[in-house]
Amino acid sequence: MTLLLIMSFSIISGISNDLYTQTAGTAGAFVRMGFSSTGIGLGNAGVAVTNDHEANPFYNPSLLGFRKKYLIGAAYTYLPYDRLLNFGYAYLPVNEGAGIGVSFINAGVTNIDFRNTSGENTGYGFSTENALILSFGHKLNFGVNFFNKLSQNKILLFALLIHFIYPFSSLAQNLPTNTILETSIHNNSFWILTNKGLFKTNDYKNFQAVYTESLTYISMSTKKNMIWLSTQTKMIASFDQGTTWKNINFPYDKIVDTIGYYGSLIPQRMLPLYESKQGSQFYITSIALDPNSNDVWIAANQGGLRRSKDFGQTWQRIFLPPKHTHTLAPSTSIQGLQLGHVETIRGKRYGDSVYLVTHAIFASNGALWVGTKSCAIVSFNPSDPLPTWKRFDKEFGKLPSQVILDIKEQTFPNSTPIIWLSTSRGFENGTDAISFSTNYGETWKTPISNITLSNLAFHYENIFATTNSDVFIANDTCKNWKFIYPPFVDKENKNKILTNLVSLNHLSTQKFDTHFRIWIATNEGLAYTNNVMETFSIIRAEIPVDENKLTYAYPNPFTPNQHQFVRIRFKALANKPVTIKILDFAMDVVKTISSNEIKTQNQEYEELWDGTTSNGNFVANGVYFYSILFQGEKPIFGKILVSK
């Protein structure tokens, strides 16, 4: 069982009689509903009650000075839609002509259906809100609240929301999840790497599970029948298109692995990476499969660059050119090479940032390009026992900065490809930029700077890149460029939307006979465009509603500044107009989000609510209800917990 505790404190100010006319959606809706049979029977005009046994300190604190006896009262109310409302009060005379009143109000909602951003159920919970009111009355018929004497009859409300979550799993249909990490075209299938595992599709509607395990996936690489996946804790590989899988051990070193050789017989210092000491810092950032051999290359933070010639059974650590070294070859006699990650021992820094490897790809000519946190390097003979390397950084190549975020190749028919680098200054001097080379790294140009771009993709002369929140488009000279900002809205369904809070995880292009497609992988689903970002189609996980409930809302709990929208999913009961309203605890209408729109029977739909009232103000924390009313049918109700 998981316990989620949310505490919020709200102050409701205003003359107590006006409390009942506040706009729906503000804090403390439950205190507007009335308490005790007398108060409710009088339409909550309890201020007019003067009978000694009926007077209530919540309605009229000024009568406290007329009471001479102690009095305690309580009321319990069970309301529809899993609501609870309880009220207790007490009169405490302190001396002749003065008294203190204490009122306590408790409201709660049970059976709240909690769901994540994909619509999967994550548990059920309940919410409670409490108001404690202390009042003081004097025989001169002047009464004020104890905490606010100078404010004239204001009420101080403390609201405490407590939510218990009882999680259980739920299986998705169609797109398995909305958290898409990477996409790839392989063997005429479209492959999707998600937080739920690896899936593929041929029709973009039905997604076949290839490997399902809820892990934090980082990298995917495919070649012929091979598929390699990496996470922060493991590597897995399939050699039969995903039918069977094999765990690949992480290539940790032994503690005694402190000496290595490159070319000459001069021993070079090595910093071993062993699990007990640095395992938590070691993770694979990229996997590259050699198109001309069976070699598997992994780029690893802290672990450097490693190669396996036996499908992951053993691994070879690769020496890379250190700082101030443009070319590293077996014939080069270089002393003082240091192989290993960056490590600080007793205040002294050892290692080279070139072994903090961020990316590795094979170009169309078989060259292996590697990005690190200090440079970009390339080998044109990566299959050799000791590859030759060239280093490009500020010193060699005049790159604007040294941290390489992404490396991609832009190819053309019958023309030399272009190598692109996305760079970041990191903690070093420099500037965020993208650079390219048309001659395999001999010279570099930097057309755009002072912006962090990653996830590069291409289609002929078009360049696509992403920041964390938008897409960049330019031609190959980068002279004309523009940004495409979310939200991305489906061209056929306005309620299929990727919000402007979306996180862009990956970008790829796909060629068809008559057009090409751009895929955008996000934490809210997939978006694609066939016309260079003019219009979009959205693919999201669609979990059917329960046949007994006919509706759910997600994400729930809903945080407006984090999610932007809560999606209300429902099944149409008839071919009739439907109206959807948001209600507060008192069942006052907060907002109408859909009015008299005709739906098709048995089809499922989604409507969006941004967490605001009809006046455009954000609602207070608490549980809100929504009603789905088809003309001539009984309404369907659901609950949304808003937590800001």
C-alpha cells in the first residue's frame, strides 16, 4: 500500500453570511451546504434563529453572549456520490454576557479513481477536508471570530486532504502507454520503445508487444534480426526479431584492472569500473551495431566506450584520444594515456572526460562517430583490433562547445553525407549550438548558436531538431528556420492534444512512396505529420472505460500547472446530445465544458478540462465532480482530485 499525503491550508475571507454566495470552485464548498435540520430547513438562514436550544455558533456567533448553559450538538450526513458531511458544535459560556463557540465541519469523498497520464488505474483513494471555527460573542450582540477580531466576522478555514492509494495493475489496449522514449523503422515495421517495453506495428493501430517489462529504457539499436535494449540497470538482446531475449551482463572491470596497452608495449594507467564502488553511476547511453561485422559497441557514462565481438559475452575497453591529441593510432607513440572515467581521489582529479561517452552511431560509410563530454571522435576502421581515432573539439575543429548531446548523419542521393553535432557548453566555457561537417570532420561550421537542440532528424535538405518543448525546422544552410510550438492538436479530433507542457523525447523521419513522415515521441503520446508540421495526427493510449462505470478521468490526481488538462473519457449511451459539467462538493456548477454535442452510441470520447471555473479562475484544491448528461438519460458521475 502506498500512502500519499497532501496538506493544503486555505483562508476564506468575507462576512460569514456571504460565505454561501461564493462562486463555485473556491475553497470550502462544503461549508456552504448547511448543517442541522433547523439550518437546512431555513435555507441556511440560521442567523435569524434566537431560540436558546436552536442557536448555532456557525450561523450566528453574536448570540453566544446570551447563552447561560453549555450545549453540545452534532450531525452526520451521508450524501450521494460517495460524499460524507459531518458537523459538531459546542457553546461555552465564560462569564455573564459572553461566550465562546466551537464548530467543527468534516467533509470527505471516497472511492476516487486514481489514474496516470496514460489512463491506467493506479489505485483508489479518499479525501477529507476539515474546518475548525472558533467564535466569540458578547451580550451587546456584537460577535466576531476568535482568530480575526480586527477583520470583522471572518472565518479561518484549515483544510487537510489525506489520500490513501491502493494500487493495482491495468493492461492497456492499442498504444500501450503515452510515455514514448524512441521510435525506429526496422524490417518494414514501426518499433516503439516505451516505459512499458518494446512494441511494434505495421498498421499504426495495433501494437504488438515484443518485450514487456516496466523499466527505464535509455537506448535501442536494431540490425537484421538483432534488437538491443539498454536500461540503467541491465542490457537485453534478441537475435530472432524479439521472439526470445537474453540478459547481457554489464561490462564491469575487476579491481585489479589498472593497466592497459594501446599499440606500443608502454603500459597505460586504467581506472577500473567495478560494481561495488561505481555501479550506481554507470549506465549505457547508446548502443551501436556495426553494419559490416557482428561487433556491438556501447557508449557509457563513466564506463567509456566498449566493444564486444562475441555478442556481449566479453567486452574490450577502448582507448580514446586524450586532450590535445588530434589523432590516436597504433603506430603513434604516446605516453601517459589514461583509460577510464573521471574520478576524484583525495581532492585530485583523475581520468579524462572523453570517457564520459554520450552517444555512438555508425554512418553510412561504416565510420563510427562517438560523442563525449569533452569532444566528438570518429574512427574509419572500427572493426580493427586497435581502431584509429580523430578528435574534434575547440582545439581541433573549432567546435563551439565540447559536450556532445547528439550525432546524426544527413544523407543525400549521390552526394556526400553531412555529419551534424548538437553541442552544449555544460560546465565548460562555450555556447550551446549545432555544427555540421561536409567533409567527415576536416572542417566544421556552426550555423546556429545560443540554443540547446537535440534529437536531430533529416529528410533530404530539411533539418529537424527539438528542444525540451518545441521543434526546430530549417533547410541545410539553416538560413531560414522556424519553431513549431506545442500544443499539437489532431487534425480530425480537437480533443486529441499534446499540451504545451509536453516533453519531447525523440524525433525521427520515415519515407513512404509518395511522402515522408516526421514522428515526435513525447511523454503524452505520439505525434506525426505528413506535411512538414502543417497538421498533426495524434496517437495516444486509449484504455476502454469500465462497462459498469462508463467513465473515468485522467490524470487523477490532476495538477493544472503540471498536466494542463484532465481528460474525461466516457462511453456514449445514445445518439443524443450530451452536456458535461464540472461540479464542486456542494454540487454547484463550476463550469460547463461541453453543451448539447451529439455523440454516437457506444463510441468512446474524451473531453478536456483545464482546472478553471467559468470565469477563467483556477479552482481551489479539493475533489470535484463531473456529470455527463445525455438527453433523456440518467447522468453519469465521476470524480477529479485537484491538487496544486
